[in-house]
Amino acid sequence: MAWDGVFWVKLRQQLTDEEKKRQLKADAPASSKPKTDYSVFGMSDACLETTNVAYVQRGILTYGCIFILAMGVLFVGTAIWAISNPPPNTHGAELALAMAFMVCYMLFGCGVVLVSLWGFHQENFTWTRIPICFNRKTRMVYAFRGAGSKSVISVPWDKAFFFIEKRAKDPISRGTPYGLRCHVLDDQGCVKQSFSFGRRVYTVDDETTENGRSIVHELNDQFEFIRLYMEGGPSAVPALDLVPTAVSLSNSWKLVFRDDRALLAEGNIVASSLVWLLKPFLMLMVILHYIGMRTSREPVWPADINAGPASLVRA
């Protein structure tokens, strides 16, 4: 297992039947309506740079870790107080056993604090974004970070295994997330590295329904945009709305609330009610997204692949 932004990804295993069923092939059209769905940072004649799926969700982990940190501090504080104020009528082995229990309780609290700090670091004091570069000149795909690597992942476009990934239903919104993912396979066909790209979609309707299918098919549209670009360059794809890389509160607001508008557009009463109910949470998400961006640094591609990204036209 390896961490990839917001999910754990299984490595060193063969492709599953579900992944094979959802494969998107680089040599076959995936859609008749190519579009980016607001997932491209920049484009040049040589390189297309996209987001990973965790970019928009930045802040969710920080939000959860605020409560985890508070819980850990409470555990540690309670244990320290109990150790400093032993029961007056407890002595000998009974007191030693009670003290040992509180020490274990305190160590558990310290572990909870460390987990929360690890979660904070995934979105703060790190990189402002984790870009994916599709270089049509070298026919290579580069992922700045991903599961199974602490540096840049490189894979030939024609050998990469692209597919639509389905994740477990969100317990709050009741929406099912789908996203684009690329597995890097070894000579035996096992997954050795993996990274997400593009923009995730959510649907509260089942994939077997017409509305659910149309929403999930938006990922085919995103992949087709990339595929056409790799075949013919900027002139082969429609005009796009670039995702701004500048760090600002307004840009964070635009990113966070875009999925909100998409759920409202579904016309589902339950989804619409949840969207309005979760507005305060999303406003906090905007602030946490901005703080995460503000405390982080701009990613720098290695010199050997910098020729493409350096020439990008950005918003």
C-alpha cells in the first residue's frame, strides 16, 4: 500500500478485473466530446500539465486532522494529569498497574498526535500542487509525485495503463467519487507505481442510471482531451479554461465550490439539500485550501524534463 494524495493505493499486485474493465486506451477514442472540466494548469506545443485529483480536495485531510489533534492532546493531557495526581488510597502493585495503564494511555495519545501531524503535512508545508505532465514530443507522461515514488514518476504514453477509478461512497454527501488513474506496470504486469490525474467527478445516482452514466462519462471526455492533445497538439483540442496556479483566496473559492455547483445541477433533492447544509463546511474548506497553498512551495520539475513544463502557457 502507498499513499497518493487522499487515498491508499495497492501496489505490487496484478491488475484487477474491475481495472481491466474500466481501461481507457491511448490508441482508441474515449469520447466524442473532449473537454478538460477545469483540470489543466497549462499547455504548450510540447507539454500539457494537468491537476491530480487531490488538488481540489486539499483541506479535507487538514479539517479531519484538527479534530484528531484535539483528541490526541486530550488523551495526553488526561494521562499527564492522572500520573501527576495518583489516587490517595492506592499503593503498591495496584498503583504500579494504574500508572502503567496511564503511561500506555499517554503513548496512545502521542501516537494520535503524530498521526494528525502527518496528515497536516500532506496538505501544508509541502508542494502547492502535484502536477502531471503529458509530453507529446517525447511521448512520455511525468507525475511529480505518486504512489510508490517520492520523486517524479516517468512512463511512456503507449505503455501506461489508464482507467477510471471508482472509490467508496462518501458517507456525508452519499455521492460516489470517480477519477482518472494511471498504473505503471512492471515486466510481469504488476502495479509498481500509480498516480491520479484530471478532476474527480461525484454522483449520487447509480452508474447504471442514465444520469449516473453521463456524469461518470465526463471522465472519458477528460481523457479524450488528453489523448487528442498527444496525437495532434494544441490545434487538435478545443479551447480550454486554465486552472490558475497563483495562490489566492478567490482561486481557492472557485476550486472548492465548483463541485458544489455540479451536484446542484444534478437536480437531486437529497444532494441539493446536503449541498446547502454543508455550505459552512465548504467555506472552511476554502480557508484550509488557501492556507495549505500559502504555506507550500511551487513544484520544480527535474532539469531533464523541464523543457516541456518551462514553456507552458498558464492562466
